[in-house]
Amino acid sequence: MEEEDFMWTSIFVAATKGQAEKICERLEAEGILTDRKSIDASRKANFEIRVLASEVEEARDIVCNMPNL
């Protein structure tokens, strides 16, 4: 594996903490490591969801096919 495969890459910005948790739970159920952080801590909104660079394509496919986002 290349070094950049271990870098985190943003794949989605969730509007709420609940939405971010739902997405991360789905990705993790598929075996994809996730990381999330609040972009706007003062409002507790807008959570960036990141995955390893080597899993970006698979993660985006999963998120794009999730209903009710």
C-alpha cells in the first residue's frame, strides 16, 4: 500500500450529528473505518465525515445509495 492510502479524505458533510452518526454506522457496518469532526463547534452542526483514501470510492458509493439523507 502507498503512504497516501492511510490518509483521511473527506467524503461528506452531514448537517447534523445524528445524520453523521447514521452514515458512519452504515460505513462501519461495511468494514470501512470512519472519522468525523464538527466543522462548526459553536452550533454543533455540520460534521465532516472522513475515510481512508484507499476506501473513498467504496464509501461514496455506499453513502450515495443510502435512503433518506
